[in-house]
Amino acid sequence: MKITTDLRKYSAPARGSLAWKNIFKRRTAVERVNAYLKEFFQLNNVRYRTGKRAKIHFDMVTLVYNASKLAADRIDAQFIQQQAA
């Protein structure tokens, strides 16, 4: 089926294909992170007049989130390595 017949009905990677499933997994992962940041880091309630300060707030929140996830992953890896030894 050609995509140009109806763009809303037929997508570029066909739904149900392996490429579609990979794209969908990435999208859901991003949405989960966004929901987490909104819930626990108050990204729903950013109240700055300028976009510059809001961008700095967002950058700081994502930096803290990424650092905490990196630390948690490293601690888990060390714990697994200690149990294996």
C-alpha cells in the first residue's frame, strides 16, 4: 500500500513491523522519562517569565536525573559483580 494514499492510515515503517516496534519502544521510554521528570522534579510547575530561565531549570533537572541514573547503574553493576565473585 502506498503511503501517499492516506498519510494518517499508512505510516512509513509499517505498523507491526520490527522497525515500528523498535521506534515504539524508544517512544514509550522517552514518555516514561518525561512523566517521571514531571512528577518528581516538578517540570509541570515551571513558572519563569523568560524561556532562558526555564531552559536552565530544565537542563539542571535533566543533568541531575542523568547523573542519578548513571550512579544507580554503576552501583547495580558493582553489586552484581560482587555477587558473581
